[in-house]
Amino acid sequence: MTEVGYLLIAIGVGIALGLVLSLAYRQSLKAKWASLEKQKEEIIKEAEKAAAAIKREAHIEAKDVVYQAKSEAEKEIKERRQELNHLERRLRHKDEILEKKMDQLERREHELSRKEREFSARERSIQEKENHYKELIKEQKAVLERISGLNSEEARQELLKRVEEESRFEAAKLAKRIEDEAREIADKKAKEIISLSVQRYASDYITDATVTAVSLPNDEMKGRIIGREGRNIRALEAATGVDLIVDDTPELVTLSAFDPVRREIARLALERLISDGRIHPARIEEVVEKVKKEIEATIIEEGEKAVFDLGLSGIHPELIKTLGRLKYRTSYGQNVLQHSREVAFLAGMMASELGVDPKTAKRAGLLHDIGKAVDHEVEGSHQDIGAKIAKKYGENEKVINAILVHHGDGEPTSIEAALVAAADALSAARPGVRSESIENYLKRLEKLEQIATSYDGVEKCYAIQAGREIRIIVKPDHVSDEMAWTISKELSKKIESEMTYPGQIKVTVIRESRYVEYAK
């Protein structure tokens, strides 16, 4: 056999082997596919069983949920039904109440209608009676006018006048009784406080008037003071700002100036020049400058001493300096610095008794007249000037108000302000503290008696106790006791508004009736 034959045999064997293997592989695949189909069927059966079980469980759970929801719904329906029943009962009750109220309103309406008819009838009757009375009054008025000879307007005026007099009389009685009661209580308490304060501050009072006259050892000294062609006197006046008056009065020259500090500087300088004997322009200027420095130091020292004695602090240095200038200022012969110290002590003591701040009262009392230190330089009252100075240097509102109203020119806003006003009046009214010229004294007495005699019913008046009291004798048949009290009140107010005087003036109205008969 050739190689081709063998090759063909080999190919045929290979093909036959391939067919056998392919057949075997197909048989194997068929067996595997049958196994897979069987597994598929088993898996499907198991899934169907599981699905059936899940379906049964879901059906049972759904039944439970439905049952629970049904129970809750039935419970809620039951509760709603109960609530609706309760509301229905309330509405039924309200309907019954409304029906009762409607019945009551109907009955009231009928009653009101009946009363309205009655009132209308009464109103018509009253109107008829009123018209009838008006006619009667008109007739009576005509009769009265014919009898009295007065028309209705004149009669009305006369009636009003009598009513006014009676009202004034009753008001005077009532006011007197109220004031007497209040005064009895207030006077007792005020006297206790004031007497205790005065007793605690029982210092001597020395009037320190500013001296304006300088004594000379002899009349020849007048020529030396004047100097050649008047150069010495001109140098002294220029250096001190004071007018030097040399007249015919023996051994005396007079210093004239509104500023008390300048007068004091001129007085001390002139006394030293007279004592030294060397009087010429250069020496005059030297002595005046030296005295000015001494006075300046004394002013500050006096201000600080007053503040220290009262135990005060925090007062501005300029206020202390201005306060010290009051040492050379007088009012009615009373030294103003000493007066201010006394007012401060008294106000502080009264404040302690009343339980208010004594420091503020002392501070306001010490500064209350500080405006007098510069009132010859600045226009206005010393109260306004003092209040502006205190405000400028940072004093509190209570102190400023006390300075402003201590003479009664305004309303005090604190107890301390009222105490300062009381202490100021107390200090000024002490016997012998203040003095005034004979001319002013006589004018004051004349004015006092003139005001007193201006009232109707006054028979006589007398100013006594150096013008600190006026006694008025009224006609008893013209003035009643209550009207006498009214006259004393009105007169005291008129004196306060029209006159200027130190201290206070007592007004006494005397009403006396005497009946005299003789037995024969």
C-alpha cells in the first residue's frame, strides 16, 4: 500500500473517532441537560412552595392589620359618637336657657313699654306743673319787684353779694381752724428742732462792719496825704481804686468804694503809710501791693478755715476764694461770712434732727450768700448771681436751688433748701445782729403803718419793738373775729411783697368790744 492509502485510512479512522467522540459528547450533554431540567423543576417547586407560604403569612398579617384598623376605627367612632351626644346635650341645654332668656326679655320689654308710657305721662304732668310754676314765679317776681323796688338783676346781685360774704366768713372760719391745728403741731415740732439747734450753736455774734473812716494823729497829716499838687492822693486812689475824701472833719478822712475788699486794702495801706510817715507815690504803690498780697492770702485762708470748720470737702478753690471775700462784706452791719457760717451750722443741725443729709445742708448754708461777694460787679440779685457761680464750679442741684430760693423767691425742691431758708431767717432775726440807718428805720416804720391803715375797719395801728411787730386795732362792729384773722394773713403777705426788712415782722390784729354802764 502506498502512503496515500495509509493517509486515507488514517483520515477515515480520525473521522470515525471524531464521530464516536461527538456522539458520546452529545449523549453527555443530553444527560446534563436532563439533570439541569430536573433541578430547574425542583427549584421552581420549592419557589412555589415558598411563595405559597409567604402568601399565606401575608394574608394572615393583612387580616390582623385590617382587624386592628377596624377596631381603632370603631373605637374612634364610638368616642366621636359620645362627644356628639355630649355636644347635643349642651346645645339642648343652651337652647333651653336661650328660650328662658327670650321669655324674660319679652317680659322686660313689656314692662319697659309700660314704664315708658307711665314716664311719658309723668313727664307731661311735670311739664305742665313746671309751666304752671314758671307762671307763678313770674307773677311772684313781679310782685316782689313792685314791693322791693328792685328788678331781678339787682336782686340777684344783692343775693350774690350776701352769699359771697357768708361764704368768705365760713371759709375764713374753716381756714383758721385748719391753720390753727396745723400750726399747733408744726410750731411744736419746729420749736423743738430750732431750740435744740440754737442751744447747740450758742456762739457770740460780733458785728464786723467794714470801716470806711481812717483816724489821723493830727490835721497836718491831711496835707501830707494830699501831697504836693495832690500827687499823693491821686497815687493812692489810682493804686487802690478807692475815692479818698478829705473834708473839714477834724483828724478823719473817709474812704469811698463799692468794693469792700478795695476799701479794706485802702484802709490798711493808709494806716501803714500814716504809721510809717513816708508818704510819696512810689512808697504808696509799694505798700498797696504788699497789702493786696496780704489781703489775698487772708481771703483764701478765711475761706479754707470756714470750709474746714464745717467739715466740708470737694469745694472748688475759686468758690473758697470767693467765700473768703465775704469777710469784708456786711449786710445791715452783719458780717456776711460769719452769717454764712452760722446758717451752715444751724441748717446742718436741723438736718440731723430731721434725718436728712447734714453735709448738703451745711454746704448750701455756707454758700447761700456767696453772690454778695461780687454783687457790686455783676448785675442781678445776689441769689441769682450765687446760683450761677455755684453752677459754674460744679455744685449739685440741691445746693444751687437752696442758694436761689433762700429768700422765698421760688419753690424749694429739697428739704435742705427749706432748712437753709429757715436758718438764714433765724440767723438774721437774732436780736442785735443787724442794724440799719435811722433814716431807713423811720421810712420802714412809716411804710408799715401806711400799709396797715389801708384796710377797711382799721381804727389804729402801732409799730413796736423797733418795727419787728405791728399791732392793729380794728372796729369790732365792722370786723368779725374771722375777718380779723383774714386781715392779719393778707397784711402779712402784703408786707412781704412790698417791703424790705431784716428778720421778720409780727402782725397782731386786736378786736375788742367794751360795754360800759353806770349805776346811779
